[in-house]
Amino acid sequence: MYVVSVINYKGGVGKTTVTANLGAELANRGMKVLLIDLDPQASLTFGFYDPDDWRERLRDGRTVKRWYDGLRGGTAAVTLGELVVTPGPANARLTGAGRLDLIASHLQLVDIDLALARAVANGDEYDAELFRVRGSLAEGLHDDALGSYDMVLIDCPPNFNVVTQSAIIASDHLVIPAKADYLSTLGIDYLHGNVRELVDQYNADARRFATTRRHHKVAPGVAGVVFTMIQLMAQRPIAAHQGYMDQVRALGLPVFPTVLRESVTVFATNTPRGVPVVLRDRTTSPVVRDELRQLTTEFLDHLQPEGAVA
């Protein structure tokens, strides 16, 4: 099982779009994919479930907030496997033996992040507790009920708080969506540096606090930066966008060759409800679908997960 976090400090850069469509296309190629929504805005969750449906079926007991609640000892323990749901409309569009599942987010997940941070800050064993919380998601993903998944994709919030840190520590790779503009690319170098510092600190803490043989050195790498909302001219990014893309390449980070063009009509429309763009029918731009599928192929070429269908 590969665990991949989709992350950027900047919001509105297409993290959720990339997560949903990458997961859907992987499932359409025969993989068993689990999406985890860690963003309190819950955009990934609401892409698959109507808000009313979420309130009636998921809000009180089937979101990742319930699992993070358990880290504080405030509620009965629950495993991540108990929170998995299977969005019907998306899975009905899959052509092979794959499956696309979800662990939904909650609008109050931001409160969990603050509560965990306070618990760590006020604890007598600060370093040990911070190590435990940072490694909690990696530990939770060892749930036997999740053993059949080929891929876990985590939609991270646009911050570097403790919930985001737990996703990074759980990950084998990071995918960084970014718009080709000043604000979106500015933080990529800082993000990469902060990830390195977090990983170094966590591995150092592991030598002090790890109590099980299960622990292993974590080393998530950047699978690639994917540029989104790109304006094209003659099938190439316009000059203004190309300049920012070149700046990111100059950092030495891998960049996916395929870019996702700006298409407000396609990506802003949630019709049919709960079906990512890459699985929709001919009413969706074939160019956009082709870009998403090519991006998926490049992603697989980088990871080369066992059993993947390229």
C-alpha cells in the first residue's frame, strides 16, 4: 500500500481536484483506492456526498474527526477501517475491478487540530506526546481492515499544523498542486524545507520514544509538483505561467510534465453529483479528461506501485 499526501500551504490551487480525479482514475484502472479528507473545509467529502446526506449519514459517527477525537481519550476508540464509506455514483462509473472509498472530513476538524496542539503544549512529556500524535495516522493505517488497498491519497489542509504533520509522517510520497503564480509557488520551497525538518525531527524522536518494532525510518519524497489552472496558447503554457514553472524546476523538485488547464466550466460543475471529472461522460471536455489520465500515468510511472495498471 502506498500512502500519498496531496499538499500545499496555499488554498485554492486544486488539491481536492487532483486528489479526487487521481484517485478515481487509479480506481478505474483496477486499483483499490482510499481517499482521506483531512481538510476541515471538507471539499473532497462534499464532492462525493451531498451536505444533507453527510449530515444524516456521516457527521455524527463516520468522519475522521471521530478517530482524531480518540487520540485525546475523549471518546471510545474507533479504527480507521470503521470509518470507510464507498461513494455509490463514482463507483458505478468504474469499468474494472477497482474500488474508490473515502474517509470523510468534518467541519469541526479544525477544532481537533487546535485541541491536539494544546494537549501537546500543556503535557508534561511534551516531546514524547508530540511524537505520538505525529505518528498516529501512520499507526492507524496499519489497521488490518485497510490492508487490501493499493493506494491511500490524503487531501491535506493548507497549513502545517499537527494533523497535516501526521499525514506527512504517514506518507511515502507527496504531490504538490500549484498554480503558476507568485503566491502559489512562493511557499513550495518553504514547504519542502519544513517537511525535511519535520522528518528529521521525527526520526530523531523515534530513537528516543519508539516502543514497537513496527516503527521504521520515514522518508517521504516529492513525487512531483503538478501545475493547475494553466492558461495555454498554442498548446503551451503562456509566458507568465512558464516563468513560475521554471522557478519551481530550479529548486530541484520534480515537476509532472502534464499540466491541468484552466477550465472553470468543467471543474466547477458537479454534474452528475459525486462523479469526478475523469469519470464523467462525453459532456465533459475530452481534453481535460485526457490531461487527468496522462497525469495519472506519470504519477504511476514515478511510484510504480506493485500491481498497478499503467
